Amino acid sequence: MTNLTRNEAHLLVAAIRILEYSLDRPPTPAEMADLLNTNESSIRLDLNTLAEMGIVLIVESAYEIHAEVKNYQLIDDLPEDSGPQISDDLAAFDLAKEEEARKMAQLFDSGEHEKNRQDRINKMDQELEEFKKEKPRNPFGDD
């Protein structure tokens, strides 16, 4: 369970209400992350914490997960200040994943991957041609 402050919980509940009003349906964690300009992983962690406390309800369907406000008055039980948070670690993890995805995209966009693949195919073709040219050895010893 992450350490949520009262202000962070109010912010998440407000995001749910704003998106629910503007979308005319309960929001997904990704939509909340876009609105709050943060990463989806930390939103999901915080929503799970709020769900354990009974403040929000997380509804999972076959196609998506969305959040609904259940009992906002329980937010007053949260502390005003926070302790160490995992959100910094999640942000660093997200940045590392984005960097990895950028490197992979660059590899495929540059054509280097296709060039390496074509070089390997050409080398195998050449080795096959050389193999075909070789005279098989006589199993009886007469050459």
C-alpha cells in the first residue's frame, strides 16, 4: 500500500469526477494519467490504495478497467503529509522503458536491422553455393 496524502487522494477523486462528467462514463486509469500529466502506473497504484480504503471502486470488465467514487468522506482519515513514495521509482522505470522503446524504434526505422538480416541471408546463400560445388567424398575411399 502506498502512502497517499489527503491532497493526492482529493486530486484523484476530482480527476474521476471531472472525467466522468466530461466523458459521460467512468474514466480509465490511462485517461486519469493523461489528465493529471503523470504515469499510468502510479495512478493504478494509488487507485488500488484508495480501493483498499473504500474510497473508490475499481471496476474490471472484459475490455477495460475504470474507477468510480465510492465514499469520498474517508479521505479525511488520510494523513496530511507523506512519507517515502514509490512514485519516483515508477517514474524512473517509465523513463527507462520509454528510452528502450525509443532505441528499438530507432533500430527498426534506420533500416539497420533489415540490412543485418539481408547480410545474414546472403552469407547463408554463399555458403550453400560453396557446399554445392564441393564434390562429396567417396565413402569407400576411392577418390
